[in-house]
Amino acid sequence: MENNEVYNDLNRFSHKTWVEISDSELERMSIQDLNKRIRHLSKGKKQAFRKRRRILKNRKYALKCRRKGSIETMDIAKQNKVLQQEIDRVAKELKRVMNERDEFKLKCSRLSEILSAKQRSSTQRIRLEGKLKPRPKNTCLTNISEK
């Protein structure tokens, strides 16, 4: 209640007896300058001015912090969006590459089957023509024992 009385007292004084300081001026003023201007006032009035100045400074600082926080939040949201788009792009690329790999595996297995079949058929054809003698069983063992 005492502070409210001091504020009311501040408002009751005429301009002649009262130090006229606007809120914006009070906010910008250094504490030394404020002390010089209010040195002739009573202790309670001096405290009221200093308190008002602190309130104004704190409001300004709080507003600055809120703005900074909201700007940082927006920046983080933008970065998040960009990163999510990058993840989506890379996921699509990975899916495409995996499909391509699967296609190559399938082609490779088909070509291996075709090659094996051709090798079997050409070996059989050469044997039928008599150019290639059938291999005897356990030839490795007989060759080693003969030497």
C-alpha cells in the first residue's frame, strides 16, 4: 500500500514542484542522471522513481527476450522443415537404389542360370561329338598313386 501512496503522491504534485520525467525518458536515462534530477526529492519519491525505472527496464528486457525466443523458435521450425524434406528426399533415393539393386540381383541370377545351362549344354554337346572324354571317377587318386 505504501508504494501506491507514493505513486499517488507523484501524480498529485504540480509541474513546478515536481520533476517531470516521461516513461521513455526515465527508461533511457542513466541512474546517475536520474539521481541528479531527483536529489532534492524525499526518500520515498526517489525510491518510487527508481522502482518505476526498474519496472520499465524489466518490461523492455522481457519483451526483447520474448521476441528473441520467438525468432529462435521460428528459425528452429524452418530448420526442422528443411531437415525433414532432406530426410524424405534421401528416403526416396534409398528406396529407388534398393529397387535398382533388387533388379540387378534378379538379372544376375537369371544370367547365372542361363550361363550354367549353356555350359551344361555345350559340355554335353562336346561329349556327344566325342571331343571330350568322360571323366573317370576318382581320377585324382589314381593319378597320385601312379606317380
